[in-house]
Amino acid sequence: MARRKTNTRSGSGRLRPPKSAPKRKSRASGKKSTRKRGGKKAAPKPRGALFTLLFWPFMLVGRITRNWHPAVKWPACVAGSLALIAACFLALLAIFYFVRASSYNLDKVAEMPARTMVYAREGKVELGRLHGDNRYLVDFDQVSPYFRDALISREDARFYDHGAIDVRSLARAFKENIRRKRLAQGGSTLSIQLAENTYFPPDTGPKPSKLKLIDQKFLEMAVAFRIEKRYEKDEILQHYMNRIFWGHSIRGIEAASRTYFEKSANQLTLSEAAMLAGIIRGPNAFSPFKNIDKATHERDVTLGRMVLYEHITQEQADAAKKEKLRIRPKNRRVIQDTYVMDCVRRELDRILEEHNIEEGGLTVITTIDHTIQRAAELSMERNLAKVEKTSGYRHQTRKQWQSKPQGRRGEPAYLQGAAVVIENRSGAVLSVVGGRDADESKYNRAIQAKRQIGSVFKPFVYLTAFNHGMLPQTWVRDSRIQPGEIDGMSGTWNLHNSDGKFGTYITAEDALVRSRNTSSARVGNFAGLKNVNQTAIDVGFIDGIPMTPSSFLGSWEATPWQVASAYTVFPNNGDWYRPYIIQEIRNAEGERLYPGKGDSGKLVVSAAEPGATWSVSNILQQVVDRGTGRKVRALGYKAPCGGKTGTTDDYKDAWFAGYTGNLTCAVWVGMDKPQKIINRGYGSTLAAPIWTDVMKVAGRLGYATPKFKPLRLQTARLCRWSAKHATSGCEAHNSAYNAKVPADIMPEPRDYCTIHPLRAVAPRRTNRTPPRAIPVEPDRPPRAIPVE
């Protein structure tokens, strides 16, 4: 049927002619057709580099799955893309942490800072440990197999079956933490823990953020991979056992075994080994010192795991559970907490700095004689406890202080003391006692307590005077001090003697023997304040003395260490050796680091003329024989010795400093807060008994010598007034005497007395002896009770 042609009517009502079909153009015309062909697709637009970088996982997975069924293709694309992204992320993360881990020196795993060992002078008796960690390094075979098995059972059961990371443990820990909704388990292996203990010790500062903790854990894993590659399994286990922290500053299995059980690690029983392995996860909370029940529970749990992993049988575990843990008494003193170790620590720090020696792992041989040290400590406690029991003693006693609850004790307020023993001809310190107990008071009174020294200083005043022309038999006035008589003292000096009495004239020798204050002030005035100050500096009082006449009588302060050091000049005839306590330092290989080659480590100074010190020493021997120090003889000490007592105003400080041919010892007794100790608390009563006990022990050890070093003496007739050669005028005034004097302080041959004229005429007195200045018989002590 033919189609009818119709006209379309436009919107205006006009008829439009029908559209004619477009004419088809021939190819020959050379014009391109604009019609799209349905058989070909347009080429995809090129993607940018950023797009490729961001979406390449999706593009890669899309290419792989392009021929897959649509129902599988799209889930596979999503899952595959995410897995590929995660794998790439983990790879980058691993590279990042392995690069960081490569900067850690793996030698440090085996390099543990052992503590510096400190020994007594023979190198056999251990005194303590300093610097580094409190540990003893042991080899793998030096540890009980029980402990090795217990440690693996409790900390890393598959230790020998996995590498640095145990995937099973990580998965189990992850599942458990999700179930409990908290961090209940960790998946660390022993290798990871070793990395943590070596390179990431616990920080004592603020708690780190979670992000920082996560970062550290990843870094620990990376380091652990390197450790596993570098060391064998047994080596890893050995280093881990030497690094374990067991609380109470204990590091390593050997130190833990000695601390808790007083035995070596290779002697541990199954029960003991299981307990030590069990408390690692909470060394302070499960410490047997604090809670033996918790420690026992951790032991039993460890024994159960050892049975589970077939390291022991159930019968062995049951028997071990019945064994009672014998823990070392907690109250035993920590060996490094002593006054000796405090002195060693101070001197060692100085030597390490001066000689550029690295601390840790050293062997230090000290000058301490362990027997004398122990004797001094025991005597100090015994004699001071005896004083506390004396009628009229009104202070808190040590027992009363100890009986108080620990939180209410406060600082010790009981009677204290200090003692220092020095070898004369070397300066080696044989003993240091800084108080009654270092655990109760860290204050080292031997080197830190500056106390008024009183009459203990008088011998150095006389030493200076003898260096400047005075002699032991020179007469000195013993009357009241007159205004203007003493240089540097303005107004009236109301100085009195301890007995409240005054005399006329007395020899310098007897003035020192009887410790007369007025005479000693005049001797000091003769010597000169500046000269006395220089003598004090030369013998070890490095700060000198206050430039006031009262310093002649010891109104200033010094430490027992300084006093003992100063008194060594008397048996040494003027030579002063710097006191020292470290004899030798060696490194871990046994090489001597100090003193260096050709260096003895000693310092000697000529502090005074030999003749002057010899003369003072002779007087100090008389102090012990017939003067204020005769308590030493009453206590039974018979060997030749010299010494001087000292008692300060109102009996606040009691001193005794003395020496034999080989040793010098200074003892101080008093309260930390200066106050009256007890009525008539003289140095001869409180301090001399301690000195005597120490010297008796030293004598039995062979330190005492029968005689002091002699000097060449000259005989001359001298004047007691001028200390010069006597003239006929001296004879007329009965001041001439025959004297034996050391050659170096003997007046020059033509140095005659200028007080009595050479041609003086005086009536000859027959059958009469020269008047004595001392109103006592020469063959007996001046007083029945020594006066200081």
C-alpha cells in the first residue's frame, strides 16, 4: 500500500513541505561523512600519573579479573585490592622499621655494664660494688638447667621452634585481647624481650603515649630479627638471663640467686628456679622479701607449665611444691651502703674524671684493712651504747630511736661518732667510720662533719713556735691574759683554764701536756697567727684557720679525716702524705689503669722541720703517759704512742687523736646537732677508749712498732727564758739548763741569750735548785684527773 504524503501544519497554521531524505554523498566526492559508525569504540582517554599512583592496585586486580563472571569479579576486585594495599603497606612498614633497626649496634646485646668491684687492700675481701648494674655475668652452662627450662616454659614455650616472632603467640594474644576487651596478653618472644631490655629500658619519666608504645613495639620486632640472625639460640638465652630485672636493683640470674638464696645460679633447686622464673613478670609485686605467698604461687604456676611442656614430671613438680623456700634474711646490710664505699665512690669519681677512665666493669683495690675496719665499727657502737647507759645521759638512745615506727623516726638524734685510721708513711687510709650505722644515716661524719676541734689543734701551735725559736723547756707564763697582751685581741680576753686555776710560769712542754689554755695562747702569740695558719694549711687543714687568736685553742671546725691526716706529721718527723683510699684500678682485662706507669699515686709534702715535729711528738707521748691522755694506758695499751685529747665548750665535742710508729687514728664523739653530750664528757672519757680498741687490734696485726724514728740530737746549755745559749747572766738567774735538742732547731753557736747580760754579776746560790713554774712534784702527774 502506497504511503500517503501529508503536509504538516506549522504553529502559525501554514503548511510546511515534507522533509526530503538527505542525499548520500559518494566517497569520490572527497568529503568525510559525519555519521557515527556503531561497530567501533572510541579510544580511552589517557590517565594521569597521580591517578595511576593512587589506584594502581584496583587497576592491577581489574586486569587480572576482567574475564571473570560479574558475580565474582567485583567482590574479588574489592578483596584483592584491599589485600594488595595491606601487603604493600606492611612491606613499606617493614622496610621503614628495618632501616631504623639497622642503626642499633648488636654488640651491645652481649655488652652488659657490670658493676665496678671494690676490694680491701689484699684484693680478696669484697667491700662493695659501684656504677653499672648489680649483676654477675655467667655463661649458659653456669646456670641450672632447671632455671633454663622454667624460664622457657613461663616466657616462651616455643623458643627453639620459631624465629624472632611467634605467629601463633601473636594470634593467640590478639584473640584473647579482643575477647577480654583489654590488653591481657602479649605475644613477645624472648628475642623481642632481649631487644627491649637491651635498647629500650623502662623510662622513669612520664608515661609514653599509645602511639609511641606501638612504634617501639614494631622497632623491637625489627631489632629482634637482626638479633636472631646474629646470635645462636643458646646465646640469646644466655644474654637474656644475664639481663633479667628481679627488683631491688638486681640484674641477672646470678645476682638474683645470690640475693634471694645466697648461692650460685648453677646450684638452684627445681623449686628455687621455678620461683625465680615465676616472679619475672612482676619482680617487685611478687618479691619474696615483700610477699612470700605470692612468690610461692608464681612458683607453683611455673611448675605446672613445666609439666605441661614435658620438662619435668608431675611427681617432680609435686615434690618441688612441698619444698619450703629458704629466702635470705631481708635485713642483711647491702654491702655497698657503708661509709667506706661512700669515700671510695667520691675518690673514684675524681680519679675517673682526671684520668679519663670509663666507669663500670673495673676492679678497685682499696687501702682498707677489713679487720681494722670491722674492729673500729664494733668499738664505736659498743662504747657509744655504753655512754647512753650512763647515769645522767639525757638524750635519745639508739634503741629508743629504733623502737619507734619507721614512719615516725625522723633523722637519727642519738649519739654519733667517727673515726679515721691512716698509715703514717704512705697516707693510706686503713679504716673509715662515719657513724654508727650507714643504713640509718647516710651522713658520713668522717669526711662531712666539720666540728670544733678544741685542744686537738694545740700541738700545731707549739709546732709552729718550735719552728720559730721556742723550745720545749722554754718558760711560758700561765697567768691571766692581760688586755693588749695578745696581738689581734682587742679588749679583755676572759680566757680561763679547764680547772679554773692560773699559775705563774710553766715550760712549753708541760703547758701542752696539761693542755693549759692561757699558756697555749701565749705560745701561739709568739709563733704568730699567720705562721700558725700556714702550718695548718701545710698539714692538711686546706681552708686554713680564722685569723683570730681564739683559733690557737681550736675554736674553729674540721673533719675527723683532716685531723687524722694532720697528726701523721708527728710520727713522720714533719712529712705529710695526702690521705688516699684507692690503691689500684684495673679494667676488665686486668690491665692497670691507675696509678699510671711511674706514678705511685702518693703525694708527700715537707710540712715542718723534723726537729720541731720530733719535739712535739715527744711531748705528745708524755700526754699519753702522764697527761690528759693517760686513759689509754689505764685501758691496757702498752705500746709506744702519742696523742692529744680535745673537749669543746660545754662538752659538745669529744676528741682523741693519736699515733704509733705506723698508724694514726682520730676519733670524734658528739651529737649531730651540737649540744652537751654528758657532764664531764671529756675526750679522754668518750673518744680515747675507741682509739685504744682500734690500736690494740692493729698491734695484733703487726702494725705497731716498738720505737719512733730517731733524730740526731745535740747537747747544749740553754736559757729557759730566751731559748738561746746560756750566758753567765742566765746562770746567775738560775735559768740555764742542760738540754738535748735536735740539731735543726738548735740555736746557732754564737746566738746567746739577750735577756741576761753576758757579764751579769749575781750571787752564787749553793744547794738550791732553780725555781719550778709547776707547783707539783716532777715525778708524778700534775693532777689526779686529766684536765684538757
